[in-house]
Amino acid sequence: MTDTLRIADREFHSRLMVGTGKYATFQEMKEALEASGTEIVTVAVRRVNLDTREESLLNYINLDRYFILPNTAGCQTAEEAVRTARLARAAGLSNWVKLEVIPADGTLLPDPIATVEAAKTLVEEGFVVLPYTTDDHTVAQRLIDVGCATVMPYGSAIGTGQGLPNPERLLRIIDVARGKVPVVIDAGIGAPSDAALAMELGADAVLVNTAIAKARNPIEMARAMALGVQAGRAAYLAGRMPKSETASPSSPVVGMVGK
């Protein structure tokens, strides 16, 4: 059975999205993308020279192989994020945008009010909006209501690698979004086990950057993340056994010789 990820009008076979920041070299980034098997690659609009692609990270990304998802990283207000998305579309990058509105308060946590405001404007202008958001299910519902194509809550703060310390909050978002839009866990994933857990919870995909780029061996970590996502998705579809307060033998006594 084909198990594809559908976002807006497109289908993808990989449920691992990969970012392009923090790698030691563009070549290392290229090899990590290949090892991950990803189909969706996020690119910060502010890191791309839109006048010329010489010495640009886009020279190291096969545009026939990967779907480029511009993001508004570095934008601190709704107005700034909308302007950046418009610039990316005008330059021919995409009418899809990973929306990020992060105030300069040092936390790197998204501004939920400004994110909803920017999302509403961009959806009205014909953008396919994938918003980075908090792990608050009420905010997720607002983003769905204004027409976002996904919701992308953090597992934990950007770049921390702390994993998913509050899975119950993510479960609420997954429940709110079920049957409406995909849920992509974005930020905080530090190891393949975190990615697997996100998928086991019922998330539709994960986005990973720092955990791959800052690993001792980014290429091998990219492969490991792909396997974690695949294992977690398979486990979710299989349905885990219920938890029990009491022990239960793997080999029942009933039917054994002498019993």
C-alpha cells in the first residue's frame, strides 16, 4: 500500500523534511540531503542571493530532485515575513512558504499572534502556507481556520535537541488537525528516536536541520533520521500494544504440556 504525504495539491513519499543551515560546507549539505532521502528542502530566503545564483547554496541543490520550501527565518514581525514571502515568490522560488515569525527575545520561540496574522494575509494572496508554531492546540486551530496547508509545532526550542518533552501537547494538536491538514513536528528533534516518537504519536512528518548538520557525521545521521521516521510511521500504522499496569507472560501457561 502506498503511504504518501499529501500537502495541498502535492504528494511526497518521504516524510522527512530537511533544512539547509548550519552545515560546515555546501558539499556536506548536499551529501546529507542525498543520504536523507528527503523530497522537501527548506531554504531561508535571506540566505539566497536572489540576484545571482553564483556561489549560492542553490548551486548544491538539485532542483529537479528536491522541492524547495522557502522559509522566512529571521523575520521578527508579520509584515516582515509577508514581505519576505512575496520577494521569494517574485524571484521565482515558490508560492509555498514555511512561515516563521520569531521575535528578537532570545528564545527563538514563534510569535503566535503575528504568525496567525501573517498566515491570513499570505493565504489570501494565494500562498501555500506551512507555519512554524507553538505546541498550543488553540493556535494550531487558528492557523487551520485561516487556511494553512499544515501546522508545524515545535517539539522543543530550535537547535536545542531536547526532543519531545511534552508529547501530550503535540497529541492535542494532532487530534485538532486530524482529517484537515498534516502535522509536521519542527524543531527540537535531536536523535532518530525523537523523530520516531513524533511519528509514533501520529505526526505526518518531521523537519530536521541542526540534529543532522551538527552531528559528528552529518551524512550518517541523515540516513539514521530517515530510518527513524520510517520506523515511527510503520509503528503508528501497525498500532502499538496497549500499556498495562500488570505483567503478562509472553508464553501463556494455558496449553503448555503438563498444564
